[in-house]
Amino acid sequence: MIAQSDGPLWQVAAAGDIAERWIGDPSLPSLVRSMDGVIGVVQGLWGTLIARTGSQLGVSQVAFNDPLVLWFVGSDDPLPDCVAFWNLRALRYRGDGGGRVWLLPADEVEAWADFDAQVCGRLRLEGWRSVDAVLWSHGVEAERLHALAESWGLVEGSSDLGSFGWLPPARVHVGDDERDLTYTVTDPVPRLTTGWDWVRSVDFDAHLFGSSRVTHIRFDAPVGLQGQGRALVRLSSRAFAGLPRELVVARLLHPAATWREGWLQVPVMTTGEVSLEIALPAPRDALAAVLGGVTEHWELSSKGRVAAALPHEAGGLLLEPGLFSVLTELLTPRAKELVKELERTARAGADLSEQQLLAAAWGGRTRRRYRPVSALSGTREQTRRAAERLVAQGWAERGFECVCARCGSATFVEVAQATAQAVCPGCHVPAQYTGGNDGPVVHYRLNTFIDQAADQGVFPHQMAIAVLLEADSTAFLLPGVDVRLTAGGGLKEADVLGLFEGKLLAGEVKTSPGDFTAEQIEHDVAISSALGAAYHLMASVHPLSDSSRALAEQACAARGLTLLARDRLKDWRQEEAASSVPAQSSPWAALTRGIQANRTPQGTRLGTVRRIMRAPRRVGSEAGRNLPGASIVRRHRIQHYGLL
């Protein structure tokens, strides 16, 4: 049953309507245009087109435990009441399947034959409720509603409606045909509505290919339709975890998609089967889409490009106990460190001659620094394990110090190039290896690339990212990004920029927490705010002061950002079981056994094994057996909304 041809607005809102050319179409159910009074009653009997559409969308068997809501419209301006009725009908708890909210014209119901008897018949159905009927309207005065109720023989009762799905003490069991029927005139919306969705759900398995490859998805619609119809489909999957709920990202997945309450919503035309094409974007593409809306241009900074060349496990490696300290102490001093050292000695009262000696020592150092374990801070065993870990990773080299008595030079000689008799690489005369009680002392030296990367300060960035990835394995974060917010504007750098918990994150990482001055904190937070970030990162290798945290919290609160403060990065992980390192009673004996054959290849194999073992955790526990480039996505959640 549908509204009369050219009928009033309340009929369309209560029963639905359809274009005249579709009436009689064999693919549609039989449609009848009805009289006013009939529409009024059949709203409670699944007799309208709208009710029939909603009947498939999940109905509870709890019957008539809530009052019948009679929403009235006036003749002058029916639109506000029609809209309010529609919203109440859509949001109310569907305790009885949809027949307990009616829309009626206040100026016509009295003329409908036997309508009062039919209403009372519906009110006498058995159930638990505090009142039988609720009358309400925005456009009809309360006195008029009271008069209508009394003309039907109703008696005013309790106005305490409780809430749907609950049985407060005020509710009583009703069903006696001889009792008085009760009513109240009160707004039912605050008490009788919920955030209910009119949906049916279905789970299915599908392969979703990454890197924006199109995936064809087909599944049987959970809502049966006679003919073709338009519907909204909502998709939920772990494959969408980490994607920002932004419109530009939804459009990467599907040209017509949007996000709705965290679900991907797509309009479709369907009969019995739903067919969709989804292109799952790579995390970098999702980030680029978000940044494209808030920046004029962005690119990796010089630090970011260096960091991008590092293996993905670099940050996690440096969180291991003692590793960052060893790497820092093996770092070759350069101009920036020289300036800091000169400033320090000046504050300490050093005279000119002492500073000249310091400048000469640093200025003449063109070779990479190397040190034995005994010259590194920390416990000897932990430091040795950390140094060996760097060697196994291919970041450092083992060697000996060759001291030449003739030319006075001290040179690092890699283990693979060492000979039984030390020979000076410069003047090529016999020399001596620096030795100890057990023979030559093993020294360690960073390789050229790692030495330069450490000098540029990229490792704290990687450590901060590793810490964030422990909290959110779906995060995608870049270390070092230059952004230009407006055309013609200058470049601004974010030490870390990316996606964290599906939202944009930006922030600053410092080795020394003292560098977080009030001006620096304000500058950093301003950049994060200008980018539209939800999270601001403030990270430090060493402990942050309480005052710095307080300043950052205040600055973030003023701009609506959530502060993520992460410090003590070098001590983030407590002492763990040491990695197995072959025991060597004497480095010299190890050399004679051919240790050079195990250096670089062993490090390569170790890195490969770690990547293979970690890959399943990055794509999900169910993706371990998938082909490269594909990840299986299980239990997709599908929601169908009613016909549009």
C-alpha cells in the first residue's frame, strides 16, 4: 500500500510512494494506492511499502512492551512533524518490528470510520508498559491531542516512558480487555530513541590485494529484493585498519565510497548479488592523499632520505639494551660536535692553548673512529654483545689497531685484511697490533654509511618510530619530512610524519631533551596543528623534564592535539636474553680459524631471517601463507541499509 496519487505529504512519509510508471511492473510487488483511513491503520500491520522494505532488516520477537506512538501533523505546515516522525521511526528501538509508530493527520482522523475502535484494539495487546499510547506533535497544540485521546475513551496515565528495552518498576503487565486504556502527551524522542541502524549483516572471505590493485568482491545480498534496487553497503575489515577515515582515502578504495562510523560505505545497485571493486591503497598512498589536502608540497628531507635507505628493522634494533650507546660512542666526531666541545671547554674555563690542542685533534681526524670494548661505557658483557650485534647486522666492522713505530700512525685493520704479522698500511714496514693479555685487542668501527647516518641524527627518529609501531602495528610513519604548507611558503620539517591509529601524526625527536625549549615546543606544535594532525609526538633519547612535558601538554591542548610523549628511548627495553654470539677465547685464535668468512655473510643471513619472521606480524596473523602482494582478509562485515 502506498500514498494516494497527489496525496498529502503525511501519506508519503507514513506509507511511501513510487513513480506512476512502476505501478504494475511485474518485477515489483503489487502496489495499491489507498484511502486515508486505511493507511492510518495498516501502519501497524506491515501493510505499507516502507514497512515491507524494513521487514527484512532484523526484527526482535519482543512484542508490544512499549507504548504506541501516535505522531500527529497539522494542516498548515506538516513538514516538521513528518521529518520528526521519520527520524523517530528510524532511530527508535525496534522491539516489535516497526508497527508501533504511526503518523496521523489531526484534522482528519475523527472522520475515519471505526478508526477509534481499531486504535483501541491495537492498544489492548498484551505486554509490559507504563502507558498504552503516547500522543505528540510539533504543530498541533497539546489541548487538541488531549481532546482526541479522550474522544477515543483513553484515560491520562503516567508520563514516565522509561526507555525501550527496559522494564522499570513503573511498568505493569497489561492485557485485560475491561481495563481503562491510558495515554500521555509528551515528547517520546528523548526516551524512546537509540542509535539503531536498519541493517542486515553477512560475513564472507575475500582476498584483498595491496598497492592499489583492484579486487573484485562478490557476495549474496542478505536482503531479498523483487527486482533491482539501490542500497548502501558498509564494509569492515582488518585490511582497513590504519587507514585514515578521510573522504580522500575512501575514494582511493572506491570512487563513490565514504566513511560512516568507521565503516566503508558504498552505494550499489543490487538484485540478489552484490558486486564491488575495491582497490586497497598502500599506506604511503593513503598518507599522500591526506597530505595533499593540507600541504602545497611535501618530500623526504635530507635526513629522511638517509633513513629511508636503512633497513626497516633499524629502529627496533637500536632499542636493544646498550646498542644506541655503543653506536653513539663509535660515531666519528665532526664539526657540530667540535663546536659543542669547544663551547663546553670555554664554559669550564679552558685557556687558548687547550682549545687549540682540542681543535687540532678533532680537525685532523679524517678517519672513522674505532674503539675497543674496554673504551666503551656500560658493562663489559652488554657492550660486547651490542658491538657484536652491530657487526652481525652489517653496521660495524671488527678489526685491530696497527701501530707503526716508524711513522707513528695508528690504523684500523679489518679482521678480513689482518695478517699474522702486522704491517703498516702507510709505510709498509712491520708494525704491532695493540694487544692485551690474550693477544691483539678487537676494535669496532661503524661502516661509512651508518657513521654518516648517525652523524645526521636519523637514528633517534627510527627509534621513536619503532616505539610507536609497538603500540600500533598498522602505523605508517616517515622519519624526516619537509612540508610546504602554502604556495610560496618556506619549507618546514617534521622529524616524524605519518599515520598512527588511522590519524595523522607529526612531531619532533631530540637526542638531548634540553633542546626542547619553550620556543622549540611552540614551533613544533604549531607545525603539527597546521598539518591538521590529531597527534603530536615529542620524543627524546634521554628523559624529558616535567616542565617540558607541561609546556607541550599546554600547547597541544590549546590546539586540540593529543600529545604523545616518549622519552628514555635508549633504555626503552629492559635487559633481555642476549642474542647467541659464538664464544671466542681469543680474537687472535678466531682469526686463525677464519672468522672473516663469517662476518658479512652471517650478518646478511640474520637480517633475512628476521625479515621473514616479522613479515606475518606486519600484515596480520592470517596472512602468513599468502602469496607476495596479497593478504587474505577474513570475516568482512557487510551492512545493508534499506532501499534508497
